[in-house]
Amino acid sequence: MDALDAFKSIGMSLGLGLLVGLQREHAESQIAGIRTFALVTLLGTIMAMLSEPYGGWPVAAGAVGVAVLLFVANLAKIGRGLSEPGLTTEVAALVMYGVGAYLVLGHAGVAVLVGGIVAVLLQLKRPMHAFVSGMGATDIRVIMQFIVLALVILPVLPNENYGPFDALNPHEIWLMVVLIVGLNIAGYVIYKFVGTTSGTVLGGLLGGLVSSTATTVSFARRARQGPQAVSQATLVIAIASAVAIGRVLVEVAVVAAPDFQYVGPPLMVMFAVTILVALTVYWMGNYENVEVQAPKNPAELKTALAFGAM
């Protein structure tokens, strides 16, 4: 490594350490703050530089040294009666040591990404804990279903063509199922954050993400309440339909990219017409908040399987 590359690695290491350390300092961590995290990340970078002439022992020794220092710091904290549950700061320090080393031994872009992710995860402590505390048995089941679909079944399916005209590819078919379920779950997560009651436009967007079919049926029934309900239902259904068409465009572009030139243009026309209808209805009246109903089955696994089979 020449001097210029070394200075670049040290600069990025210092910046990432300061970023994560700033968050820990602001959170009033009793173990490590802005200076400590910067030094730990720099230590990882220096040890990685030393590994070029001496092998991997300096990196391993540095990791052990950081772990020992964190252990001693915890003992001192317990002695002062400042012990708190959790090992977040300690684990973050070890990760940042690894980030500092990877800046030299691996790809700098990946190291920067990991450092940024660490800072964001530390900062999102309260929202993430609040989200988890609000989860029920259905939410856990949906997440587990998605993990099985995406990380257990999909990787083992052969990515080869079978059947007449080589039209059946198990990996691509299941990728469609994973994509549909993933989009459904993403809409459900947004729904959980936003809540049941939202503006009419946002209600249409959420309805399209959560379940455009259920949204259409629900608001079609509400249209019986009067002229205002009709215009509101029309707007919500139009927006939800546009979102549903947009989802199909994304799914086709991901799973059947070579055929997108044939399927894409008609879908784009449908998308544009639906958006035009929604804009026209929106300009014609005022709208109050709407209530979006939670889906009984957020993953809609049966629908995804049927779509994949087709």
C-alpha cells in the first residue's frame, strides 16, 4: 500500500469512527464515546496495514485487545454501580474495529456502508424497540414465512429451465413469489408505522400496498353513503389501483426483464390512465381522512403462490 492509499484509509476510518462515536456520545454511553470509537476504528486500520508484512496476527491480536479492554471497562462500570443491560456499545465497538480493518483488506465501499448501517441502527433504537413491542403473533408469523421463502427455499431451487420450450424456471418462479410477499409485507410495515387513519391520498397508497383488492371492495361499499363518499371512494380506489399496477411493473421488470418490452408498454398506459383519473377526481373535491383496514393475512401467501404458478 502506497502512502496515498494509506492516508485515504486512515481518513475514512477516522470519519466512520467519529460518526458512530458521535451517536454513542449523544446516547451517553458509559463504555465508549466519540474519541474511543474513532481510536478503535483507527486501530483496526493500523492492524490491517501491519498484516501485509506480518500476516493476519496483528488483526487478530488487535481484536483480542479491544475485547479485553471492553471487558475491563465493563468491570469498572459495574464497580461504580453503572451497569446497564445490553451489549450494544461493546458489539458496535468490535464491529467498527472490523470496519477499520476491512477498509484496508477489503472493499472500502462495503466498509463505509457497514459503518453507516451501524450508526443508523444505533440511532434507531427507540423506533425499532417500539415497533417490535407492538408486534403480535401474526406479525412474527409473517416475518418467519418471508424468511423461509427468501432465505431457505429460494437459494436451493435450481436456476435452470425445464419443461416445454424451457419455459419453467423454478428459481425465477419462486423469485416472483418472494417479490410479491415482500411487497405485501413492506406495505404492511408502512401501515403499522402510519396507523389506520390517514389522509385520503396516503390511504389510497397504503391500500394499494397492503391490498388493492380489499381496498376496492371496502370503499366500493362505502360509496353508498352519499356523493362525498362516492368521490372519496373513487379517489382511493384509483390510487390503490395505480399502486397495484406499479407493483406489477416492478415484478415484471425484476423477474421477466427480457419480456418487459412486450408487457411494459400496456401496463404503463394503464398506469398513466389510472393516475390521470385519480388526479381528475382529486381536483374536483375536498377529502377527509380515511381508515385503512389491516389485512387478515399480510403476506397473502396463497395469492403469491397462485400468481407464481400462473
